[in-house]
Amino acid sequence: MDDMSPPELCLEIELRPRSRTDYRRLFLSFIGVRELQLRQPSWSEVQFTFLEINSIQTQQWENLGYKVKESEENALSFFCKSFHAAIKED
């Protein structure tokens, strides 16, 4: 990164099941996030029911590889350069 480039935004999300007895967690790390939009209803906490991660690498957008969106409630959307996923059980 040169001195003229803006800092790279990273976003980490931890997803867990609704069940209090299920201790699995999905950790998602997104690198190079752009056009981040988060919509939280005034009557609810932020919930991601269905998170889609689609490759846009064939579209040859500069420094972008994926489009991410929560498609059920349209609560989250952004583009990113790359991402990493890991499942952990406690």
C-alpha cells in the first residue's frame, strides 16, 4: 500500500445458532471492505438469517473479489477483496 491509498477496512462477524445449547460459532473475516451498508430495524437487534457470499472475480472489478449480502431482511451488504471462514466449537 502506498502513502496515497486509503486504509483498508476489515470486518469480522461471528455467527451463532439461536439455540443456547449449541456452542458452534462461524467466524467470518472480510478484507478490503467497500460500500458497507448496515440496516438495523428500530424494533430489533441485528440478525443475519441468510448471508450470501458471491464471487465477482470474473467481473474484473479492481481489488474486489466478493459481494456479500444478507438477503432475507436486506440488513447488510458490501463488497470485499477476500474473506476467511472458520468454525469453532466451545
